[in-house]
Amino acid sequence: MLALGSASSQAQTAAAPAPAASASAPTGTVLPVVRARVQAEPAGKDSVQATTTRIGKGKQELRDVPQSVTVVTERLIDDRNLDTLKDTLKNTAGISFLAAEGGEEDIRLRGFSLQATGDIFVDGLRDPAFYERDSFNWDRLEVLRGSASMLFGRGSTGGAVNQVSKLPTLYAGSEVAVTLGNQGYLRGTADLNLKTGDNAAVRINGMVNLGDNYGAKIDKHGIAPSFRWGIGTSDEFLVSLYHLENNNGINYGLPFLNGKMLPVDPSSYYGLLSDVSTGSATMTTLGYIKRFADRSEWKTTLRVGRYERDQRASAVRFAAAALQPGGVAVSAATFGPNTVFQRSGGAGTHAKIQDLDAITFQSDYDTKFQAFGMKHSVQAGVDFTKDDFIGFTTANPASGALIKPTITAAQNRGSGWVDESLRIVNKNRDFESEAVGAYAQDLVQLSPTWKLLAGLRWDRFEGRYRTYSTAATNFGAVTADRARADSLFSERLGVLWQPTPLTSFHFSYGTSFNTSGDAYQFDALGSNTPPEKSRNFELGAKIDSDSGKATLRLALFHATKYNERNRDEESVSPTNYVLSGQRHAAGFEIDVAGRITPKWETFVSVAWIPDAEVDRASSVLGTTLTGETVGQRPGLTPELSGTVWSTYQLTPRLRLGGGLNARSKDKPQQSGIVARGYVTGDLMAEYDAGGGLLFKLNLSNVTNKLYAETLYRGHYIAGKPRTVQLSSVLKF
């Protein structure tokens, strides 16, 4: 049983309660189901250990999942003040971040892309848009490692990330929290749960977050009301709304200097005060669970989402030699307080202006039965998604270009402003897609200690991409119209040996695929190119302590993308990419989560990837489509990464904690630059004042370490400088 959402089975949208039902053996009566729910619910707030999950289709014990899963519970999220998806993923091993063109970040797991391929989910349903995800409505965060297209369809080469929402429960418990920090940081959250009947409850989660953030301001708020009735009964319903809105600043990063980070304070910010990342995410979810007398369960979920994004960023680069002190180009020897930066980009800014409408429908059936003398646990289901994406481009106003002022290295809190509202914004592309999938898998109890898992999924993905002219002469005319459809099968196979109730060993094999339209576009070659394919092998173990309050997870893995896209260098006028590339990553992972003693609790997640290489590429140039060379280690695949967090209950009222985040040297894609490794430290002290009132002090990046957290071939984004935050929490 690895570390996952034990606490709150509030996971997948409407499915949350179902876990409780299936976990309690026979049903029919409501009381046992409700009692199981009440007992399970508080655990995630009181422990960093988790024992169950729904990330694998239907509620499962983690020990029955033949794949690596890391869970960040609400306890760990609260302990370390993890406000965003990025901050939370830093507490899981094998994660790295790409600072992509345009300012958005792509998340890598085991060196393979997550966000750019749509491998982020909310309660098991794809969360397709780029937006700044917040933790205020999370019960926990689940990270499934390795190929998983059998579970989720396209994508999931490196794995998948599942955000598990807080849903109404039948246990009493609400809280409000306020956090104050340096640089004008203010965050308020509320989690209000109210039982409205014998089997009904409403829950409202809300958040407001403000801060100067050293120039890249924080200004966001969110609300997530939900109502559930029939909890634990044969017919259970859910209605929920999620809305997040942000008007943040944006840090586009800094250029490398001779392949190294700039010797500036970690808190330095050189963007414009008008650089902004605004947007919203709105999701409405309807869920229904039908429970049958034979312990079968049918769960159906419908979600409608609307996502808007308007990002205007300045690329900070060294100004020309003529503008530098003494008219000398910048070098390591000449860099100093008077070094001049320019802040520019295409049409004067790097803009990402996008709208996305998404509809997702998913229906899963889960049943258990005995046949041929063996126990079977079968999950089967269908899903459908429809995405409509619109992209926009910007141009300077007719009155002339918006001139962005230069800035010196000494002016490290950001300054200058241009009126971004004057820019002309026009639609220049759209993408429409439909995806349908059907799957079935069976977990067979072969003997008292052996289990076999086998699954198969079929997917069909259709996409159409069009671009439009923004020139005055033929404004709005279609300049390209490309479409493609693909149908594929994905497999999953696992063997489990469970000699005792505390130990589970597994071997698994899984496949995945990535279509040319994963990023909501087809270029001229991509629309004629079949999907890339990947496979993953894993040998692992999940071992519980004698008390059952701590879990050790071990895994050896080998992941291969074996037909990666490459340009056809042998053709004078190619019409498609050639699926000739191959890369792999192999390594070892270890997680520890739980209580070592009644007072000492720890969470450890470490990944060691000693073997990662580009195996095949272009037959002529020997490079991949992303510019990496055969024989080299792929970018954004650090050899060693991990986190450690530990707390100790010093007295009945005082709890102390501390931890480390570490990553070995790494490099961006298409670059010979090497960013040095780093270790940062965090501290925490929590005091229980009684009456449900807690006070907590967090000190992050204690030594104010300067390090590159997010990498791109032309620039990097430094990790957060030292932060101090004081929180007060009232539970009632």
C-alpha cells in the first residue's frame, strides 16, 4: 500500500463516496457505508500516509496497484504551505520543469512531458488547459508513474497527475486559515462542510491570495461549492462548481551568462509592472453513483469546463553592447549593477491568449465476482471528450510600437510599464477535437498470495486545426486547414505477489501513445504523422510497517519512447515526420510515508535515474526533433532528485518540522548549458493553542539559495527566495 489518498476518498468527482461503499464489504444497509466514510475521512489531514486510490479506475488498495504511485496528502500540503501544483510536485521525486517559449511551464516526470500532453487530471477527468492551478480545493495530489494510456487514453508516457477534490462528507469539520508572509503575502482559505440531512452534505471551499512577490504580483481568488446527497446509499448524486480567477504578474526568467546563472539575489525581478498573467478556470461537474446489492457500482460523471488565459510577458535579455557601460558586450568579467537588460519579444511582448471549452463524459462500472474458482475484480467503462480551442495573436497598435524601457541589474524589483490594452488582439487559429475511449481490466485472485491484472483500452482521437490571416487585405481568411484521426489500443499487464497482509511485490508492463494534436495544433507534417508510442516496465514493492502506520515503496523502472518524431532529412520535400527516434530512462525510486513512532512522522520521495539516453534520432543529422543528439542524456532528466520532510510532536501542543528539496545538475533541451544541482531547506513550527486554534510558522529556502528551478535553452527561472509565513488556523 503505497502513499495515496487514504484519508479522503473524496477523489474522483462523484466517485468519492463509492470507495467507502466498496471498501465496506457487503452493503445494502446504509449505516456501515456511512460509518466507513466517517472513519476514513480525517486520516488525510492527520497523516502523510495514504492507502487507497481511485487513480487506477475504481477504488483500489494501493497494494493492489502494480505501478508506482506517490501521494501528497492534505497533511503534507498544509505542513509545507504548498499553494500551487508546481510547489506540490516539487515534493515528489523525478519531477523537473521546462520554461517553455511564451512563459508557460511544462512539467516533466522521469524526463517525459506531462502538461504539454494533457496528463493532468481532476478527479480522474482530464484537466486540459494551461492555467495556474491552486491547492485550495485539494484533498490530496496523486502521481501515477509510468505509461498509463490504458487508464487515461492519449498521453501518460511519464505518468499522470490527479488532483483530488474536497467533496461534502457526513463528518463534522470545518476550518478557516489566514497566512501572512514577507513581500506582502496574504492568503485566506475556508473549508466549510455542513451536513444537511441523514445522507446529504454541502461543502464550500474558498481562497483569496495576494502578494507583491518581489515584483511578479500574486492576485487570485477561487470558490468551489459542492452538494452531495444519497451519500453511501444505493443512489448517490453530486453537483459541484469550481471557479479560479487570477490577475498575477509573470516572471519570464533571466538569460544565462556564459552558460551560468546570473550572480544576482534570488529575489531579483526584472520584468515590467505591466507583465501580467490573467485567466480563469470554471468547471461544473455532475455525478451519479448507482450501487447494487452484489457490491457492484456504476459511476457516471459529466463535466463542462471553460478556460480563459491572457498572458503578456517580457523576455529579459542583455541589451546590445552599445547600450552597456563603456559600450562593451556583457561578459562574466563586465557584469555588474549597471549592466543593462532589454525587455522585448515578438510584437514587443510574448503573448499567450487562449480560450478553451471542454466537455468530458465518463462512465465506469466496477464489479466483483467469482468464476472458474477465482475471484475477479472487473472495471470497464467508456469516456468522451470534446475540446474547442481558440488562439489569438497580438500586434502593435496603429499608433506605433509600444516601447519597453530598459532596466539595469541594480533595479531588481521590476519597473516600467506599457499599456498592454492598446495592443491589437486577433484570432489566428483554432483546434477542434473529439476523443472517445473504451476499456476493460480484470484483477484476478489466482491464489491466496498471487494476483494478475490485465487491461485493454481502445481510443479514437480526431482533430481539426485551422489558421487564419490577420493581414488587412484578407483578414479572417483560412490559411491552413489540417485534420487527422487515429485509433489505437493500449495494454496494461501486472502480476502481484502478496505473501503477507503487509507486503506486496509487483511486476508491470504498460503502453502509451501521444498524438500529433496533443498540444491543440497540427503543423504541415504533424497532420500526416501517426502517434508516438511508449512502453514502461516496472518491478516494485510496497511494504507496510508492523503497525500499518508507515509504508515503504520501492521501484525499478525502464521507460522507452520507441518511435519518437523526427524530421525526414533524406527527403527534399517531406510530407510527414518520421517515427525513427527513441529515448529511454531507467532508474530506481523510493518513497517512505507515515509514522515511524507515535510522535515522529516522515515523508521521503527520491528518484535516481542513472541511465537516460537518446538512442536513435535523425538518420542524417543524428539529432531529435527537439535538437538533442544521439548518445546524450535528454534534457530535463536529472540523475538524482528528491524531497525529505519530517515532523516531531515535541509536546502535546508543539510540533516541529523540517525538510530538504534536492536535485542534481540538469540541462535544458537543445542546449549544452548545465544548471548546477542544489539543496534547499525548510523549517516549520506549529503550536496548538487549544479550542481548535493553531498557529504555524514556516521558513522556506532557509539559506536563501540561488538555484535554477525551471530551465529553457535561452533562459531560466530562479527558485523562490527565502520566505517567511505565519499562519493561524481555526478548526470547528
